[in-house]
Amino acid sequence: MSDNEDAPAPVPSPHGTQAWINLMRAQQRVLALIERDLKAAGLPGLGWYDVLWELSRAHGGRLRPFEIEERTLLAQYNLSRLIDRLEREGLVERQVFDDDGRGRWVLITEKGRALRSTMWDVYAKAIAKHVGARLPDAGAAQLADLLSRLL
Amino acid sequence: MSDNEDAPAPVPSPHGTQAWINLMRAQQRVLALIERDLKAAGLPGLGWYDVLWELSRAHGGRLRPFEIEERTLLAQYNLSRLIDRLEREGLVERQVFDDDGRGRWVLITEKGRALRSTMWDVYAKAIAKHVGARLPDAGAAQLADLLSRLL
DNA sequence: TACTAATACATGCAATTGCATCTAAATAGT
DNA sequence: ACTATTTAGATGCAATTGCATGTATTAGTA
């Protein structure tokens, strides 16, 4: 035996490798374009959007930090500081969580909801421009499906 | 008229949006897994790999910084400092570029080639495990093709 | 030639990230 | 109840990133 792994083939197929490279490049490229559009509109980046979005659609407009963490894939220490920044801007508030003295609620404010909505106007157009316009709708659906298998 | 953009539809289709979300998530997730494997093997991250790879396949094992920049999508100031770090580790060398006093060559060393090769052993297995094993080869090919349209 | 703009790369400084660790509070084991 | 573990979240510090700008050199233009 030439390898000590268990099931999966140890060498990636050329197609698998190409898929990975394109995944990296496409994401970097489109992300940069979308962030550029947001910045050009004087708006914060997608990190802020993601948190505000999860909060705004959560029941009661609030979540525990660890719940946001799960939904956004942000690292715990990054999220903790991101919440600091959001709080400083009045977009969210931290509240005590009575059932567990360690816990906090993070509650989105009206200002936070308004900003998320404004951001979506720009974000949605950016997605349409940088993704939708480059792929027929059926292709987008197929892409979404293939990518979902990596999740 | 309700919009000031030119050709593309201003609102993304649900499929386009889903494709974008999955693109972000899949890339984040797989990237994190691959970086974890590299770190577990005591190796540097993909940023180093990308530069070493471009250099090792370039004619004469050397490129100008701006050429690396184009090939890797690294920002100019980030690349400049990344080269500093690579140079400190003896993986590359900076040389003067005689035809243009502003320019530099970045030359990969034997040590740099060796490290890239070692990294590839781990990287290739990680791609196989985190991408190849989740997608049939035909699916990977299709994914690569769809993503290439975003590039 | 002298002057202005553009190109190639580097760097000071502030903001963000990653890592390790810390505190406080809840749970588990005895 | 008492100690050890685990969990939620925060934080000090070093490394990296982003932004703006700096330096040197070449190209363009009057």
C-alpha cells in the first residue's frame, strides 16, 4: 500500500483540482467586486451585513453570540469584536440573558435594520451584476446545487 | 424608468443569490479545512503556496512582483510584505532587474522549491478529501466550468 | 532639456485577525 | 456541598491587512 489514508483517493483528480482553483478565484474575484460596490456607496462590508441579516430575520431581532457564530462562520473572537463595532455605531445592543449568566443577547436596533436594508439595495444589484449577468438562471441554479454538496 | 443601471437586471434572481451565498460558504468552508490540514502538518498557508507555485513554474524560476500580483490576485502591498517573509525564510531571493531600475526579480530558491513540493503532498490530499470526495468527477468538471464563467 | 505624469515597489500607521488565555458561570462527578 | 470540566464570551498581544503615501525611476510632452 502506498498511502495511509482511509477511504478517499489520496490524489485529487484534475477536475477536482480545477474546481477548487476556480472556486477560490471566482469567490475572491466576485467578493472583491461586491465589496468595492459597497465601499463606493459608502457602506460597510459584508461582515457587517451578514450579522445584521441574521439578526433581522431572527425571532425578536435578537440572537446569542454563539448562534450568530454558527450562522455566519465567523470566529468567536472576531465576532465578539465585530459586535463591539456594531454596538459603537448603534446598530445592535447587547443585553443580559437572564437564563444563563454567561450569555448575552445581541439585539438589532432600528438603525441596524435600516442600514441592512440600505445595504441590500446595493448588495442585490452587485450580485445581479457580478453573478447573475454572467450566468443564465439555470446555470446559477446548477452552480448553487453543486456548491451545496461542499457544505 | 425605475433604475439607472444599463444592461443587467438590477435585481438578482433567487438562483443567482443562492449561487452567490453558496459560493461564499463553500469557499470559506473548504478553505478553512484545507488550511487546517496544512497547519496540522506544520506547513505555511496557501498564500505562500500560491507564490511559490507561480515562481516554480515560471521560466527561470523568477518573476517580477507585479507579475506575481497578476497571477495571484494579491494586493501589491500585501505581496511586497509576503515576499519579505518568504525572503526571511530563504525561500525566495530578490534580485535587481537591470532593464528597469524600479524593478526587481523574485527568484525561488531550492529550499523554496522543496517546500512547495512538500506542501503539495498535503494540499493535494486535502483537495481530494474536501472536494473530490464530495463530488463525482463529472460534477467537479461541471463546477469548474460554471465557476470559470465568473472569472 | 525641463516638467509632468505614470509605473514599480516599499513603508508608516491604523484597523483587523489569529492565537492563546482569561473570567464568569453552569455542569458533572464524587 | 466541593472540586474539576465545560461553556459563553471577552481580551492582551503579535501578525497580517488595508489605506495612504513615499521613493526611485521611466515615459510622455511641451
